[in-house]
Amino acid sequence: MNFATLLPELKPALDALATMWPVPLIKESSWAMPAILCLHVLSLTVLGGATLLPALRLMGVGMTSVSPSSIEKTVRPWLWGALIVLAITGLIMVAVNPMKVYRSPAFFVKTLALAPALMLSLGVIRSIASRDGVLTQQARILAAIAAAFWGATILIFATSFFAAPGTLHITIAGWLIVMAFGANRTRIVLGAITAVIIVWMFLSTMLLHNALDDYDLVMEIDRYTARLTALIVGFFLIWEFTRTRPAETAPIANRLIGILAILAWITVAAAGRWIGLGGSGG
């Protein structure tokens, strides 16, 4: 699924966009596009920090000695600044190579994932943080809409042939959250399961089957193992951040919203990575 299949009437406008000033100058320059790309990546890094800190605070980890409202106010200018620079540099990159993103399933996923990510960061988390952890009914509804939208995005991401491997980044992000902030017992259990999965993958795709001889079978093993791993990591995420823990100050709903916000932005970044790495198929 991509914009080319959904909105074929956009093609003439995108063709015209590629000829507008200053796009030809940027294409001819040897340094303009690398500089724009670096600025785009740096802004994404700033955005990551600006969204991670308040999300972690909602989860009850990180800078717990600082109030949620103080953290949100501190990172807000950085968040808006990063979003503005990302929008400008992103539009320039689209204008320089419009057909690539037009036909890219990964770009389509990235665009969709921006909706729940922005809902959570600019709407839900800001609302909760400004009230020092109180979740209003309006914020709860917006969070539910964002969760549903993100779930649909993940479904599209995982079933898009040229982009589906990017979902592994989201699974790894969830795994890292559990291993970084989970209880010791949870870490041990998840670590043991991960070791079993790694051994299984090595045996099944290196010893029992050869990718050169049984490519389709190996790919099926990879796909279903990745899906199973994602379900396992999702279970441990929900278990670890919904169970009652000693001295827990963050409500369950806030913890889950914090996790969802992190994973939503990881989805945006993961999809963006695959736009230029085989994610431009028709």
C-alpha cells in the first residue's frame, strides 16, 4: 500500500513539484542534499529526546524527582523546533525525489504513524503533564483514538512487502524498554526466551535449512518468528507496566500512554529508515 495506489491523481502535481525552484538547484548541488539530510536526522534526534523524557516520566521512570509539568514545559520548545525543522527538511526531500516517496509503502506508513505520535505528544501527554499526572476524559478518548490509529499503522507496516522488516525495530524498542525498566525477574524470563528464539533461528535458518536452497521457507520462518517475538515482547510490556509494583506512583493508564508515545515515534523513525533502503517499490 502506498500513495501511488490510493491517490494516482497526485502524480502530475508531484511531477510539477520536482521542477519548481529551488529543487533543480538542490539536485545540482553536491552538498545541499547531504546537509539537508543531516539536519533532518539531527532534528529527529532532538525530537526523540523531547518526546522520550515526558513519556518516561508518565511511565514512572527516568526523572521521577521532577514534576511532569516541569519536564513538559522544558522540552516543549525543543519539540516544536524539531517538528518545524523536520517538516521543512522533509518537504524538501519529497520535492527532490517525489516519485520515490509516492511509490514507497514505508513513506505511507511514516505519514500515517505521524498522526498518533502527534496526538499523543501534543495532545495527551501535554494534557496529562500540565495537570501533573491527571488523565482527563478528553485525553483518555484521544489516547484511545491514537492507539487504534497506531494499531492500524502497524498492521499496514507489517503487511507491506517492501517495508515489513522495519517492524523489527519497533519490537527491539519494546524489548529494550522491558529490559531497561522491568523487574529483575521479568528481565531474566524475557532474556531466556530471547536466547531460545536466537538459538531456534540459528538452527532453523543456518543448519536445518539453507537460505540459498530454501529461500521461501527461510523467509516464512523469519516472518513468523518475528511476529511471535513481537507478541511476546508486547505481552511483557503490558505485564510489566500494568502490574502493581512497590512505591508505584504512576497510574496504569499513564504508563501505557507513555509506552505508546515512545513506540509511535519509533514507528515514524523505523518507517523513515526503510524509505531509502528498498522501500520504494511500486
